[in-house]
Amino acid sequence: MSIISMLKSLKFKYYITIPLYMLTPVEQLVLNTIVFTLLYLLCTAVYMYFPGHAKLIAQRAYYYYAGDSTAIA
């Protein structure tokens, strides 16, 4: 499956899952703006905060495994 056909399939699923075909063009624009803004904010939050959170989880897992908090720093 090529990338173009995969993107077309995802677009089709998006339009069918969220009933955009029933909305006026202005309503579609507003809904798409809200959806893509929330998706952008989610991706930004994952990019900014996930590495620190993953490091914290790894430190806690090491502490629970080894019981030594001095080697973490």
C-alpha cells in the first residue's frame, strides 16, 4: 500500500467517523480547526514533557529494582 492510498484511506475514515458530510463548509472549518488544534497541542505536550516523564519513571523503576537512590543522580 502506498503512502498516498494510505492517506486517502485515513481521510475517508476521518470524514466517515466524524460526520463532516452533514455540516456546512463553515461548520466543517470550525470543527477541523478545533480537532487539529487539539491534536497539535497533544503532540506538543508529548514532545515537551514525555522525555522528562520517561526519565522519572526509569529512575523510579531502578530504585525499586536496586534500592539504591545514590546511583540515580
